[in-house]
Amino acid sequence: MKQNDMNSEIMNKLVKDCEDVLDRCLPDPDHMPEGEQPTATIASAMRYNVLAGGKRLRPLLIARISDIYGGRRELAEPFMAALEMIHTYSLVHDDLPAMDNDDYRRGRKTTHIVYGEGMAVLTGDSLLNFAYETAAAAFDAAKTPQETAAVVRAFKILSKNAGIFGMVGGQCADLEAENREVPITDGQLEYIHSHKTACMIDSGFTIGAVLAGAPEEDIQRLHKIAYNIGVAFQIQDDILDVIGDSKELGKQVGSDEKDGKTTYVTLHGLEQASKDVRSLTDSALVEFDALSVQDDFLRSLIVQLVSRRK
């Protein structure tokens, strides 16, 4: 079998694993716990968003990296589900009229269009809180003191990368950067990219390694890989907002210009942005090739992530 065919097979299996874990972990509006039927609408909205499709990039990274370091899926799966829930909650809130005011996400109407603004806020809140409930199940799966310590460390990574010193901090800086009289600087834009996007990708790259007991040197390299890929991923997102296709992306293009955002493209132009994406990717691959374990699928995925068209 050719490497590309093998990679496609691995990808399809990982995505299915992620879908199965999410379906199993999310509350079912048709089978709510006794006395909890009033929350069925929220459960429905949670599933509407999380199961709407997507690349499943972050949870599949946890799964694959845990696997290549010999980790147990029983430890990884709660974090796989939790990370995707956190990612999805951020999208639900991003789409609100007070934020990006988007009507479509992944080719479907956004939550506030289907369920109303108030319910969309609660849906995001519910996904964030339920993510931590879900991740906590890994403590029950830990069989040794070493595994328990690894779950604690993974929980800290998950929490910090999603919080004020991670994604939320990046979102805050991004919101304040809109329609400024004075254009933001490269340093401010780097802060937005490294926190808003790279921090969540960092959780995907590092949590599986931590849970599997990977060498510390490898974990630190994975942090560097995640930073480079995360920033490159966001620059590519800025590029696609200019030259992408709405049908292919599943969302409107040109929203950054409409919202008055300064992006990497507006600061540096399309040509330089594309060059910098390649440079960041090369730096990530140097770190990847120095890991104590190698995986052709992951290496190929790194390249695909930053050359994507959707």
C-alpha cells in the first residue's frame, strides 16, 4: 500500500475514533438522567455543534501521539473529547453577534441562528464546563501513581491553554484589535496567533505524550512544534479568508476585512504570508525529525495542516 493511501486510512480511522468518543461522551437529549429533562435543549445544542463535522485535528493528535508513545487510549479518550468540546465552545461564542456575527459554520446555520442568542451562550458555557467533567474521568482510568501524575499534568495543560493565559487571552487581544485607530504591531499579532490558535493545538500535540510517559525532551519539542504549526495555521487561515472559497471552507470569506481586523496578510501581504507559513512549517519539521519516535502519518499531517484549502 502506498504511503498516501496508508495515511488516508489512518486518518479515517482516527477521525472515526474521535467521532465515536464524542458521541459516547456527550449527553443525549433523548436519554437524560432522571430529573434532568429540562436541560434536553442544551444537550441537543451541544450535540448539534460538536457532531457537525470538522477535521477533529486536536483530538486525533492526542490519540495518535499517545499511540506512538505506547499510551493507553483509556487515559487519552477523556482528553480527546474534552479538547474538542472546548474548541467547539469557542466557535459557538465566536459566531455570536457580539463577536464575529457569523450565520454559518461548517456549512450549517450557527447556534444562535438555530437556538437563539441566549441559548447559544449557554451552549458554549455547557460545553466548556462539561469538557472538564469529561477530562476528569481520566483520573478513574489511571492505574498507577505515575499515570495519576500524568493526568494531573495533562489537566493543567488543558486548562491553561484554554484560559486567560491561552485561548481566551488570545481572543481578548483579537477583539480589542478590531477597528483600532492605531494598527496593531507584529508583536501584538503574534500574541493573538500564539494564544488564540497555537495554545489549543499545543494541547493536541502534548497531552497524548504526557499521558503516555514520553521523554521530557520530546514533550518540549512538541511544545515548539505546536507553536510553529499553530502560528502557521492561523496565518493560513488569514490567507484563506482572502483567497478561499466559501463553499469549500463552510463559512463566509472576507469576514476579517468586514470586521476591521488587522491580519498577517494586511500587515505583510499574501506573498510574504505564504513564505512565512513555509518557514514556520520547516522549523516544526526540524523539531519533529529530532523526536525519539517517528511517524510518517504525523509528519505528513503537519505539512497538510499549513497547506490546506479549507
